[in-house]
Amino acid sequence: MQTGNVELDLTWYSGKDLYSDGDVEDELLKIAQDISQEQYNEVIGAKKSWPVFYHFSHLRENILTWVPFTGREKVLEIGSGCGAVTGALCRLAGEVTGIDLSLKRSRINANRNRKAGNLRLYVGNFEDIEPNLPDDYDVITLIGVFEYSAGYIHSPEPYEEFLRRIGRHLKPGGRILLAIENRFGLKYWAGCTEDHTGVLFDGLEGYPAGGGVRTFTRREMERILKYSGPWEAAWYFPFPDYKFPMAVYSERRLPEEGELNRTEYNFDRLRMELFDESKVYDSILESGLYPEFANSFFLVITREGEQGKTDYAGNPVYVKFSNDRSPQFRIRTEILEEKDGTRLVRKTAEESGIGHIDLIPDQEKALKELFRAEGFLPNRLTDRQDDGMCSLEYLQGSTLEEKLDRLLSEKGKEEAAAVLLNTAGKIRRICSGGLFRETEEFRKIFGSRSFARAQQSARVCDIDLVATNLIPSGSRMHVLDYEWTFFFPIPADYVVWRFLHYYIESDAKRHILDKRALCSAAGLSEQDLPVFEQMEQSFQNYILGGHIPMRILYSRISPGKVNAARWFARACARSEQRQLQVYFDRGSGFREEDSFRYPLTAERMTIPVPSGSGNLRLDPGEAPGGFRIVSLTWDDGSPADFMTNGYPLGDQRYYFGTGDPQILLYRIPGQAASLTLVLEQMQEPFGEELFWKRFAGGESEQEEKIRRLEQELSLSREIIRQMENTKVWRLYRKLRPLRGDRPE
């Protein structure tokens, strides 16, 4: 079967796809047939579908595009699926052979890569095809495949046997590239369901229900390699995971504290949010345990003793992807390590981003002069190539962001604020020199803007002088990255605002700093702050150029998170001993000084009513929950008229969805000396579940009853005003009209 330049070999195809994601694969096939790869992001944004995003996002290729290839390799891709990374292999290598069990998925792959002249796809079970494969592959890839070994390798040791069989087809010095989730990945401890089974804590508990798929901890993977080899592996840690990696770390360059702040993994399923993962990552990093808790592993596996042959000079030890944006700005930044241990930084552009990289030499030259007076130094360019690649000096040391975080935790916000303001002053002086005049280039990127006061600017401006890009070294400040340097005037105050904004807003632990006060102390006009925010939004739109980034797709696709900490706090509040606070209105409204507190029990309670009380209000506790109002009677036995800010559930039950339940009693008999009440607290989550069932159901009979009761109520304007002036009451008025009821 031929699709474009791609041949699909069906020699070992059984005639039936033994696994499928269902009808969605027909949709994927149509996209692959009708839509160009340049339009995939647009389709992903329109479909808002996890399968479409998962199979067609170009970010999937990040797991391989950084791996050194010569362009001549012979590659075997096992489990090629819908071709999420096949296209990258076709561009990187000389010859690619893919194997997949599904004809439908192989057709999707062939259609999206139909222009590739170096791709052949085998359809069928690997176990059937494997004996017919040659033994001279330079690279064999297992991207999201190894965990399924037990499903198609018939052996008591399917994982070890799989690697043994693969080894037969790898030439001397060849590599196996394996990507898999870590069974102990932090995201699973934090409340994400297991990626394959969808069961909470399934992998952490050792897959108690069994099944044909399993992932492994680092030690388990090392054991498999030992007993299937002899193999050795270089370990890498894609983040957030191997599916959509935006950074790749290695044992020679692990994350720094504060780096791991992207935790949007659950595009496909609802998740619990048990703790702040960013803070826990920092604790793990401080303890030196990150390799054990990384969400994913990427292994470069070779035969024992051959790692040195493939671990050649210039191998990446860290990779950062800046390609979730407009194609003209997509680049990759790597830290490379030579055999003697020396390092350098390399920036590589995707094809459309070559012009963006080519600006770096001119930017460096201009910034050297601009920075000199304040002791700032742009990272030194060491090599420039014509194919969208350049090298820069590798600078060691802690960033200003790390220094500021240490000051915050050890010495407090005053010390950190002083350093922030001192640096902000230097940035302002660097970016000043003349009055700002709006140019056409400025309007194209930042929009046409009016400022409350005249702005200073320089003829060249690096707007990205943020704390993560700065390394203090004595009296000097090294600037790591200056790709957003423009050769036209930009207000200096905007650059200062960006410096303060991105430090404070990038991590919640920094919110103890008063951003507005710091902006004022840095000399920024409060009237101009909204203008700077608008400029930043225009700049971000310019970078995206219509591209829909993963952070926006998350909000459109993901079913969201259930925050366990908030739920637990509410549950604790419900379980604590509630108190009943009783307010008496003796002509001045409900006031704290005219209130009394009583332990709230399920027993009959008698509350004295002071003389002269016109109205009375009961506040049963300070937490959401449900109550059954069993009885409310005056001392003469007559029932009390009341209304609540709770939702009626029937049978004298009400659900109070906020932390301030209220029951208002009106028409107090003139001779009443006491009120007798019995309130029963409903168990949670029963009350909450019943509320949403009734609320969503829209029971017409109940609605009609409520309307009739509302018409019968004759409340004074003052009582209504008092109730409506409470925050909680205003919230409930948005949900439902005023309600009233009385026990039978």
C-alpha cells in the first residue's frame, strides 16, 4: 500500500486492528489527509480535543529533536503509532522504518509524512516482524512503547526479552532511545491518575489490579537493563514529562530550585491537587532526590563499554525548548559538555526561526556598549554559523532570581526588596538616554500607547532584563539571554516593570512582596502600570503570532483539578464543634455587641429573647453545610416565621453553600421571652450532593411553591435591606430569588 512517498508493508498484518481509540481515529485520519502540518495548531485550538492535541502537537517531537544525529543513521521506530515523532526522525536520520500493530494509525502516520522520501512502515505485531528485520540499525526508538511489552512479547520476562530481541538488530555502537513514565513520578504522588490505567495511585501501589501495562522506577529500570544486557544507559529527565517536554535535564545538569513550575499534565483526565508541586520539587532538589521522582525518563542505551563511543564531545546535558510560539521565533537552547568537562551554550533555530538567531551577533555588539556604564555584560558569542545556530559562553553561578529567593527565605522581604530596587535603578539607567518617541516598529509589537508622563528610552533596548537572565558576579552583572533586544526606542519604565513583575508573579512564595509599593519605589507612575500590562499583552501576542500555546490549550481541554487542601480545610471546619451565634435587632440592626454564642448541638435548645427585640438572626457556624430545621417555636408554642440564605432541599432541610449560614426570624410576638429550636446537621458530602442534584434538576413544582411563598411574605424594607447588605446574601440572590419556609 502506497501513500505519497511512504510504503505501508502489510505482509504481517492480521487484517484486524487489535487496539484502537475508537471513532476519534477516523477524525485523526481525516486531519492527516486534509490538513497541512503548518495548520495543526489551528486545528488543535478549534477541536479542543485531547486526542487531537496529543497526536498532532509539534511539541511531541521535542523528545527527540535535541538528540545528536548525523543525518545518515538507519533508524527503527517501534510503536510508530500516528506518527507523533516519526516526522522528526525522518528529518534527523537517513532512513526510517516504523512498526505498528494498527493499520488505521499507520495510515494516519503515512498521510502526515507522505512527503518523506526515507520512510517505510510495517503493519503488524512486532513479535512476528522482528525475525525478518536486519541487524544493522544505528538507532532504535521506544517512545512510550516499552511499558506495553507484556502485551506483545510472549515470555515470562517480557521487558527483559524485549530488550534482548532489540539488541539483535542494533549495530555495534548503536543506540536505543527509550522514553517512559516514572512509576514514582511526583505528579502521581500529587494526585494525577496513572497515565495508562486512569486509576489514582495505581502505579504507586504496584498496579494491584494487574493488567498489560506497567511503568517502572529508576531502580526497576536499572534492574531490567542489567538482566537483559549487558546494557548501560545515560539518564535524562524530560519536564514536565516526555510527552510534551519543554526542558530536558541530565544527571550532569539537574534542575535548579524554582525552575520546575509547570504542572499542567492532566489534559485528558480530572486530577486531585494534593499539594503545591513546585514547592515539593524544590524540597526534592534540595535533598538530591530529583532523579527518583522525575515524571519521566529518557534513556540513551548502549551496550556495555560502548557509551564512550556515542557520548561524543558536545553532547547536551541540558535542553530548553522555546518553540511553543510563532514559527519565526522557535529556538532551542542547549548546554553542551565537551569531554574535558568544559561547557558552552548553543542556540539552534527551527527552520522558520533562522532569522531570529541571526540577529544575536548584532544584539551582542550593541548591548556591550549600552551595558558598560552599569557593569552589565551580555553573554559572549563564541561561534556563529549560517544555518540558524550560534554558540555562547557558558556562565556559572546563581541567577539573581536564586539570590533573591534566598534573601526572602533567610533575611526577609526588606533585604530582597532592596536588591530588587537597586537592580531596577541600574536597568532604568541602561534603558534611558533620551525621550521616548513612538515609532512604527514600536506600534507593530507593543501597540500605540499613551503614558501619564514623559518616558525615557535608549536607541537599543533589551526588554528581557529579568532576574532569571541575570547572574551577579562581584560588581558585574552577566546577562544570559538577550534575544528580545530591539533597535528602536522602548520606555525604560516598561523594562523596569517587567523586571519586577516577572520576579514577583512567577512564584506564589514571592507574593509577600508588595508589587505596587515596589513599582512606586522604583519610580513608576501608578497611572502607567495598566499601560505596561497592555504593552506586555501585545508583546506576548506578537511572540505567539496566532499560535495557541499549551498553557491556553490546558484551560480549553483539561477537565481540571480538585484542590484537596481546600476540600480538607472545609471538611475540618465542618467537623469542628460549631457554635450558634444569635443576633438580636433592637432597633439598630444586627450588631456583634447584640449577639450571643451557644454550643450548637442536636439537642433542643432554648434561647432567651431580650425585651424590645424586633428581629432575630441565627448563624449556625462558619462553614458550608446542610441543616434540617426540625423545629423553631416561641415559648407560647407558636411556630416562628423565618427565612434563610440556604437552598431548600425538602423535608425541612436546607443547604448553605458558603461559610456564613443565616436564618432570619421576623414577626417576633411581643410577649415572646424565649425561642426553642432543634437543628440537625446533615452529614457531608450528602448535603452538597443533594444540593447540586436539586439545583441542576430545576424541579418545576418546587419552583412554583417557592414563588407562591414569596408572594405571601410581607417583610419590612429594613429587614430586606439588612439581609441584602450581607456578602453571602448577595451571592445567593444571583443563584435564586429570596426564599421562605417554615417547619410543618
